[in-house]
Amino acid sequence: MNQHGKYVINRFLEVIYKITILGSGGCTNLPQPLCFCRVCQEAREKGKPFARNTASLYIEDIKLLVDTPEDLVEALNYNKIKEIDNVLYSHWDPDHTLGMRIFEQIRLDWLKVNIGIENDTPINVYALPGVCEDIKEIKSKFGSFFDYYQNVRNLIKVIPVESIITIGNIKITFVPAGAATAFVFEQNDKKFVYAPCDVKPFPDNEIFNNCDLMIIGETMPTDIAKNNVHIADGSGLKEELFAMADIVAIKAKYKIPKVIITHLEEIWGLSHTDYQELSKQFDNITFAFDGMTIDI
């Protein structure tokens, strides 16, 4: 990583992907509301990269966003994102979907609607069929939000994906993983995987072999959480989350040279500086932060 927070792979070759970590946090923002611990106080005082929005990712080349967390508006503004034409959903969890009102904010023009002109450039929304069905169940008494955005306002076009799509020159493979989805992006001879949440157990699939980069979430950086709470063997968190040893093993199994860990939960009580120090214990395993850019 260079001094400007850019993770550069293949520095002297053509850049195939321009990736931005919009949000690197977990299901709770950092700072956590009402919390005045050391890490939350530092995040309030210093802002990013010490503060974290919920996990999401943007690929500039194809104007693609992965997931719509509740704090997405702030993340898009902070990262100065100008266009979104495509959205992938990894799974239905609220911290990955409930910012879907972004569709209204970037496509719905009430002044045009006022004179009878509806949107004519819907955003393509892709997810595994089961994930599409799950998200359609997010609704009010008037019906599904997805149905409103698609069928009433023409803001989105929902496209269930069984396995593979191609957007621009990038092939994207949807791999069911745990309770969610791992996305493998391939263009020319360069590929990377983004698996932000709920992907344990990690799938046994040769498609991950020799990826240039893996960005993976839901990892325990340590067995000791904030306030010196020990996470015991057999506990819910240990069953749900990867240990660092698991990440090392996945990296070795698939011969992935670089791994970035995202979806960093506030409960670990670790600051941006703490994660930078922790990364020194591992071989090419680092920790994401908001605004981190990666060129492959």
C-alpha cells in the first residue's frame, strides 16, 4: 500500500480494475452511537479512516456498486462517486440492503414526475434468485420496496442471476457461500473475489484459484474483544466468523497473493492504527478502511 492509501497490484502494468472500499465497517458503524470508548471517541475526533461506514464496494470501470447499506449516501458522498448503473446484492441482511432508498435519490426526479415523465434509465440490480426473493420480502403494508422501485417508478431492473453475468468486459461469477454470495470478477487474466459477509463455510471451488486479490469479511482479528471480553471456543461468534488462521489457510489453499479483510466490527475495539499494526503479523494480509482504493 502506498502513502496515499492506495493498494497497487501490478504497478507497471495496465490497470484492469479500479476498486474503492466505500465502507469497511460491520453491522455497527464506527463510531457506534452512544458509545464513548477509546476507538469510538477517536473516530469522532479524527473522522476517516478511523471512522467506518458499513461494508460496500464500488468498481469504477463498470459503475458497479455491491450492496446498499443504510449509510450508503454518506459513503458515496465521501468517496465522490459520480455514477451508478449496476448493483449487486450479496444477501438480504439489513446492513447490506436497507439503504436501497438510494435508488430514489439517484434516479427519481420528482420535477419530471410532476409533469408525467418517469425515469427511463433504470439501474440493473443483480443477485442470486434466492437473494432476489429474500429482498423482495422487505416491504411495507403497500407492498415490496423492490416492486415499487421497479414496477411503479422504473428506477431499477431486477435481474436474477443463476451463475454468471458479463458487464462491459468483466465477467462476474456468483458463488453461493454460506448464507450469502462470493463474487468473482474476471477480465483478461486478472481476477479478484469480493466476499464481504456470511460466507463461512467458505466454498470449495477452483474458481478462486490464483485470484490476484481476495477481499473478505466477517473475520475475528483476535479472540479478545473490547472491554477484554474473551471469545470462547464453541461460542456463536466463533462458529459464525473466520479466525485469522482460517484466512491464512484460504489464502494458501487458493494461492491468492494478497488478502484484504473488510466488514470490521466495532466490537473488537480496534482502531485504524491497531489494524495497521496487526497486519504486520501476516504475509500480505491487510485490513480495509473507508476510501481505500485498489488498482489491479
